[in-house]
Amino acid sequence: MKRNLPAWLAPAVSLLVFCLIGLALIPYPGLQNDELFFSGPLYYDDASFYRLEFGATRIPIMVMSYTGALKTWLYAALFQFFEPNQWSVRIPVLLMGMATIWLTWIWVRRIAGNRAAAASAILLATDTIFQLTNTFDWGPVALQHILLMAGLVAFDRYLRTQRQSLLALASFLWGLGLWDKALLIWPLAGLAVAALCVYPRETLSSIRPKPLAIALIAFLIGAAPLVKFNLAQHGQTASANTHLTADDIQGKLTVLRHTIDGSALFGYMVYTGPDNFAIRPRNIVGRLARSIPGQHPHNLMFPACIAALILMFIAKPNRRLLAFLLIATAVTWAQMAFNKGTGGAAHHAILLWPFPVIYVAIAFTSAAERIPRLGPPMLAVVIALLAGANLLTTSGYLKDFAIYGAAGGWTDAIYRLSNSIEQNKDTNWFGLVDWGYLNGLRLLHEGDLPLFIVQVEGDPNELKREIDSPDRLFIQHTEDKQIFPAVNDLLRDNAQKLGFTEKHERTIHDRNGRPVFELFRFERIP
């Protein structure tokens, strides 16, 4: 007698794969500045963009005009029990990504059945950019995903049971997500427009005074810190960050495609080689990744999306559902694409997820179910091929991390820099010349390191005050690693005008041997 596999098996295996890959990735890149942006208010009150004060107590509310301090609050509690490092920063993010996968499976199972849910979980858990952005949360995006999907699960349950407590829960979670990052308005607006376009009668009939009031109140409670900030700052979240433009749409489409096919972060997060600093992998994970032949920078998800668009027309009975997902995704992307400064990087494009993955999974599942006997095994083969291609692309990142190392602001030299600084007992202040290592040093030393940002430009008297002291050590990137172009030369020229010259002390290299940071002091020109 044939026995069906339990419905939870596919998501459970998917979560295990996602977790193991994340754990393998975590040690390679150094802690990145934006990844740690939440941590500033943990150590310095004035690092928060906006805060509430009750006597001597200061509570951070916003870390940027559009990013709230929810993540700061979570890690303030976490760091009471765990030392701040790459593991305590990244494992919670990995767990959030796993929760998003599980919630996606629950939601899709309710709206499209077990097969579509299993396919969605498998494809999302193996999606390369989802894996990377939900292991290294520099967007940040992890809380956005989990709060969006948790709200959708609660809202779907409300629609089926009419329990108003579930409506309140969904609305509260979405409000909380809006406080975490105001960009959650993109997918929320996308879902609302899609519902009105595809399910107009059902949507309009559900808008009644009492449920609407409950939803609005719960939403405002969740978003209360963001509302408070905007009341105090005259709507700064919208006014400072909304600037409509049609510039570089083609470039943003390219970013979207590369996010879909998994190639968006090659060269940004990892060196892609070959170069003179390649090394032999030092652990079994790196050696396994290196053993995979060939290069696989692009997975098969982009052609799968094109195929899903075609299959949509034969995907009864889920055609309306697919139209809903397609419109929600398109409206979400349009909002980032036609706004200045958004949509041009993978950490914005990934905010469309998990909807593109769900769309592909439902389209292929619906088409397969129209072929009674051959459909299910054909579907299994297709999903396995897509997931396998995803894993090959992810293995490419692991391979490049192990051989060529982390690139740019992700350099693992931040750890050697942190350890090196501990040797300077005679230094009272450390001056940072360039962008990219403030938050890393601050977190790794738990706020105890006396740091200041060098005023490279501006008042010459202020610069002279900063450099005219032998107990100050300065840190800059090497010439080829500068984030702000020519900032080293600018500081050097301005210092010389004031009668000072640099005295090099040492250079900090990354694991591959590349020079990354330079430590120096200033001394008067004889």
C-alpha cells in the first residue's frame, strides 16, 4: 500500500538545508558597516536618529529617518546573554529567514495546496540571494520578510474564521514591520492594489466599519514609534525619502534580473578572482565547494519566471491567484523603481520576495496538475532542477569566499584590525578616515573603544585639533580599498597645509594576504 509522505517533510528538509548553508557562510565575510547599523544606539545615545528621553533614560526610536530601532531593541536583549560577534549577530538573522520559509509554506499551503507549498519552501530555501540577505542582513530585510509573511498568515486565517483578534494581530505585525523599515509600505501597497484588481467584490465587501477600525488601531499601535517620530518631525520619513524619478529604470531592471538569477552579489560581497591572493580552502566546506567543477554564476530562476508567465494562461484553477501575485510583485517593484535611490541594489529587490518564488511554484504546480499521471513526477523533476541550480550558484559564493575572500566592506580584515588595536595601550583616541569600519570596531569592542570620525574637509582648525596629538592613532583603507575615492590624499594634503605629515605604523591584511587597512600617526613636519 502506497503511503504519502508527510506534508511537513519538504519544508523541514528545506529549513535544514537553508540552516546548514547559512552556518557554512557565516564565518567568511567580516562584519559589515550597514549590517551593524542597528548597533550604534546600543553604545552611544546620540547614534540614534530619534529617541525618547525620560529623565536619564534614553530610548532609541529611529536609527534612520525610514528605519526604526526594532532590531536595536532585539539585539539589546540578545547581547545580555551572548558576546557581540559574527555568530551572535548572524544566527538570529538566519533563524528569521528560516521562520519566513516556514510561514511561506503555511500561507501557500492554505491558498494553493500542499504541492505548491512544498515547491515554494524548496525554492525559497535554496534561493541564493534570499539566503545571503537572510544570513548577512545589511538591508536590513530579515524582519521585513518575517513580519510581512506572519501578517499574511494571520490575515488569511482571519478571512477564513472571521476572528477579529487575528485581524488585529495581522495589522499589528504589519505596523511593526513599517516601523522596522518604512519600505514595508511597498509590498503592503502591492497586496492592496492586487486585491482590488483581482478580487474587487470580495475586497470591497470586507471593508466594514468595525473590522476597519480594529485593523487601523492595531496597525497604528504596531507603527506607533514611527508615527511619533513623524508627528514630531513633520512627516520626515516620506518627505526625505520619496522623490519620484524615471532615471535608470534599465539599470534597476538589470539588478532585478541578477537578484532573480542569483548573480547580484558576485564582486560586491566576494572577490570573483582569479588574482594573486587566491588561497587553498582551509576547511571541509571550502574544499567541497572548490571541488564543484565549472562556474555557475546564474541559476535557472529567471527562465523559470518567464516560463511561469506563459504557464499562467493554462494554470486553472489558480489563474486569479497567479494574477494576484503578479500584480502585487509588479506594483511593489514599481514603487522602488520610480523612486530616487531605491531599487538599484539587491537588498531592495529582495523585498519582492517571497512572491516571485511563490509565483513560479504555483504556476508550475498548477500546470503539472493538469497532467494527471505524469504531472506530479514531472513537477518533482523540475523543482529539483531549479533547486539544484540554485545550490550550484550558492556554492559559487562559498567557493569564492574560501579561495578569494570577502570583498569591499565585507573584508575579514576587520577582525585583525580589531585585535591589532587592542595592542595600542598608549592611544587615547582612534581616528577613522574612511567609511566602512566604524560599526564593526564599535561592536567588537562593545562601545569601549574611543573612536572619532576625522573631519577631512571643513574647518582647518578642527582638523588641526584632531591631528595635533601623539596619542591619536588613525585608521584608513589602503589606496585601492577606499570607499570614498581619494579621501586619503585629501587628508594628507590638508594635513600638510597645516604642517603635519603621516607616520606609518603598520598595515592590516585580510585572510588572503591583501593589504586593507593602514594605521598611522601624524607628526609635525621638521
